[in-house]
Amino acid sequence: MSDIPALAPDRILRFHAPDKVFHSLNAITWFALLFTGMYVYFLNPSDEAAETAMLIHLILGAVFTFNLLGFIVIAPDRFALIMRACLEWDRNTIYWFRNFGGYPRRFFKIPFGPVEVPPQGRYNGGQKASYLLFMGMIAALAVTGWLLWIGAPVTGKFVYWATFYFHVWGSIIISVLVVCAHIPLALLSLEHFKGIWRLGPGTISVEAAEHHAPIWFERDVVRTDIEK
Ligand code: HEM
């Protein structure tokens, strides 16, 4: 018997519990880490305030790291599913970049590329590229964070300096991408937004699945009746 709860006929399970926990905890700790880090780096606080902020930053960094490790260890199938979906680059994925999903035309009236958007799988071309970047940076920020924290005595001056600037500016650049692209684009589909953030089931409507990810819907949801 399947361990997936019965769904309403017009709903599709897109986000399983581990996906939702990983994404929410990652997003919350990400921004809390960004604010505490930027506060110390840019605002030149008193020694006492900087020490408190850094202590909070380190505790949050540990939660951030174990959130990623926990996701991989507890739900390796879900982690693999997301990575596999991001790494599958077929013709339709590449062709998505010919008109950037039609967004320049839709939002800025720029007639960029063909009008038609090729049908996409679980993620579109832009999502695949950005999620690979996000997952890579989540891992890289965790590794560089621990290196800066407990590896400092053994790393040379240059390695410490390079790691520090990568950690600070890498996190800021990805945060700009998250705030200016990921969040606004995520809000375009309230079904996906509610599916990944709500406390209840991670379902989306059939309509949203057919509209945003027709190949995923056709190939992975309808035909096999399992979300793979
Ligand atoms: C408040 C902030 C955020 C919002 C509203 C948000 C929203 C969303 C939504 C709606 C999706 C589902 C997209 C889909 O399946 O089509 C998603 C997926 C994803 N987001 Fe975010 N996100 C936020 C923060 C972040 C941050 C900070 C990161 C990492 C830097 C991130 C990384 C990802 C990744 C890797 C996925 C794919 C995971 C999956 O499909 O289970 N998100 N996000």
C-alpha cells in the first residue's frame, strides 16, 4: 500500500514533507544569516553587539548546515529527485532560453525570441540553472562558514582571505538573485507558492501543473502515477 495520502482528484502532490521542511528552514535561516552577517560587516557595530550578532550567526549557520545534511540523509530520494530534475537538460530546456520563458515579452513588452514557450518538465530552464546555483551555493556557504569558524587556525592568510570574500560576496550575490528573481517569479504561481510554504499538504492544482510543467505532468504524474 502506498504511504502517500489519498489526494483530492484535482490535486497533485508536488512537495513532500522533507522538501517543504528543507526549503522553509533554508529560506528562513538564509535571510537571518544574511541580516546578521551584513549587520556586522557593513554597519560597524560596537564590539559587544558584533559579538552577539556573530554568536547568533554561528548558531544559525549550524542549523543551516544540518538542514542540508538532514535533507540528504533523511530523504535521499527527494534530494535525488530535485537534483535529477535540475540536471536533465533536453532540447526544450535549452530552448527556454531563446525567449526566457516569455517573461521579457510579458512583463517588459520586449519582443525577445519566439512567442511560444516550449513545454517544460518539473522545472523550466531558468529554474534548473538557478536551483543548481542555489544548491551549490548552499553547500559552498556551509563549507566556507565552517572553514572560517573552526578552520581559521590551519588555513593560511591568503586562503582565509579568499574564503572570507567568497562567503560574504557569494551570499550577497545569490541573495540579490533570490530577492529579485526567485521570489517574484515564485509568486507568479500562487499554487506552487502555497504548496511549498503551507503547513498542510504540498499539493498543487492539476491546472497549475498542466500550465507550468506540462511534460512533468504528462510524463511523471499522469502516466506513472508516481511523482518521480
Ligand atoms: C521567502 C523566500 C522564498 C520564497 C517565497 C520561495 C519560493 C519558492 C517556491 C514557490 C518554490 C517552488 C517552485 C516550483 O516548484 O516550481 C521554490 C523552490 C525552490 N527554492 Fe525557494 N523560495 C524562497 C527562498 C529560497 C532561498 C533563500 C533559496 C536558496 C538560496 C531557495 C531555493 C529553492 C530551491 C532549490 C527550490 C527547488 C526545491 C523544490 O522544488 O523542492 N528558495 N521556492
